Amino acid sequence: MEKKKKLGLLPKLLIAIVLGLVIGSVAPMMGKFGEVVIRLGATFNGVFGEFLNFIIPLMIFGFVAPGIADLGTGAGKTLAETVGIAYGSTLLAGTLAFCVDSVLFPMFIKESVGVIGDDRVANAFFEAPMPPVMGVMTALVLSFVVGLGMAVCHSTTLKSAVDDFAAIVNKVIGSIIIPLLPFHVYGIFAKLTYTGSMMKMLSSFIAVFGVIIVLHWVILIIQYTIAGSVAKKNPFGLIKNMLPAYATAIGTQSSAATIPVTTECTKKNNVTDAIAEFVCPLCATIHLSGSTITLTSCSMAVMMMTGGHPTFSMMFPFIMMLGVTMVAAPGVPGGAVMAALGVLESMLGFNEDMLGLMIALYTAQDSFGTACNVTGDGAIAVLMDAITGKKKATV
């Protein structure tokens, strides 16, 4: 008997968005019953949002501590150089996104279309507070202390315990948060449509997505131009060889699942097997330039729509934190945006509904961000191959 194919997260989210738009549009015509329907969604959002706030610090610890410990177990200068270049590439991608978005977004995003999460029109029936066991910054600092400690002290017992904790967090995300996300997104879109805010946002979001896709290709051209200049290779020829990895990532929506294809494409760019097999799996974990562009752009768009005014002094620390908190996130469905939730909340002041909207917006183009991530990994491999080759030549 043929196994029934499951509906993916993206189709589910699209269905949830459409349902939210439809029900939010017809609810005002249904009187009290329509109001009850919207309030039911708002109640679910409130409970789910509280649980999300509770789990965010645990997600940060579960992602970052094992990731830092695993990096620390690597050996040699090549590891440090690769991590440094990957982090620099992430900062460059985020800064590029901020500069372009600051110029283009005000042209088509209307400010103060309404505060997302304003429940004065659609109150929840009840609240269920779930205070987190620690703050976001506490979780991040604890992750660094424990992760570096495990790497330096070679603590296999603690590492095993932290890995088990990370597995629990991954299970919670995969079995609870991800399956319930469509309901959360439905509630947000239904309420925003009911209050009249969503129609003003939709056209802006379409334009935002267009800017994001263009930025993905701009950063790839920059990355391969730098790598090609150092390696004395044609950057566009290098990109052409990486297109199978780009296409595969669009289908898998996973940097980790695309590693075999990324590695093979990288070898076609005449990168030595040792460098390709070292850099590609490592960068699939730590190099997320496409995701950084998307998260930066979407967060700026949401802030502008709700009357906020993102500045460089506000956004650059956020971009710096993204590069750290997303370590090891690609192993989890929607991992990059999940890892970013705590930073969005603590540094940019996002509320529960804004976080839910960010998840929906990010997931809608996740495949293109992932494709940009893995294609950029090939550029870092070309660069590292050229650097290590020059060092051997001078010895």
C-alpha cells in the first residue's frame, strides 16, 4: 500500500493564512457569532504565545550550548578562520539588508497601520501565564559559559546531558510548536483582517518579498566576487556550478539535508576534497546569510508597519546576535526563525502576535533563504581553499 504523502509546513501555513483572511473578512457580518470565532482564535494565540515565551530561552540553550561545544571540539586554525569568515559574511548580509531596506521600504510601507497584538477589538476569553524559567540574555550567556566550558574541559558527561536536553527541545519544536503554528498563524491573520489592519499590509509584504529575493542574489554575487578574486576564478562560473545545490535547497528547505549536494557542487569548482568536506557541513550550521537577510528585512517591515523606526544602532546589535543564536539551528524545521524569536523579543520588543507574524513571513520564503545559505557556503569553501593553498605554497 502506497504511503500517503504528508502536507508540508508551508502549504499548511498558506492554508491558515487564506482561512484567516476569509474568516476575518466575513466575521464582522456575522455579528456576535463572528466575534466569538475571532476571540477563540485570540484565546489560542494567547495560550500558544505564552508557551512560546516559556520555551524560547530553552530553545536558545538547546541550540547554542551544544553548537558552541561542537565547534570547540574542532582542531586547527582552519576552523577558526572558517568560523570568522562565515560570521563576517552573516554580518555583511544583515548590514546590506538594513541599508537597502532603509532606502526602499519607506517608499511602499505605510507607517502606523495599527499595532499588531492590540486585543481591544478581539479579547481572549482567558489568559494562561507561563513565566519563562530565565530571560533570553541569561539563556544566551549560560549557553556560552556551558558550551565553552564543555569544549575546554572535554566534559563528555555534561555534553551528553546537554545533547539529550537539545533532543528534548527539538522534539518539543517538531511535535508541538511546528504542528500548532498554522493555528497560531490563522488566529493572527483572522484578527488582523477583522480589525482592518491586514489588507493594508498585504501589498507591502509582496514588495518586501521581492526585495528579499533580489538581496539574496546580490549577496551571492558579492560573496563569489570576493572568493573568485582571491582564488583567481570567474565568480559567475563558480555560481553556475552551485545551481544544483541552490535548486535542491529550494526543494528540501534544509541546509543540513542539502550538504551532500553542496559538497559535490563545491568540488566541481576545483576545491580540494578535504576543504569541501570540512567547510560545507560546518557552514551549513554556522553560515546563514540568506536567513539573516530575510529576518532583518521582515523584522524591519513589521516594525515600520506598526509605527516603529528601525535605526542602525538598533538593528546592527540584532544582526550580530542573529549570527550567534542561529548556530546549529538548521537542524530543526524553521530553525533559524525559531532561534531568532528570543532576540526579536528582547532586542526589538516584538510581542507574541508580531513573533507569530514573523514566523509566517519567514516560512513563506524559507526555501529561498536556505538556497542562498547553502550556495554561499560554496563561496566560503572556494575562499578557504585559496587561503590554505597559498599558505602551503609559502611553506
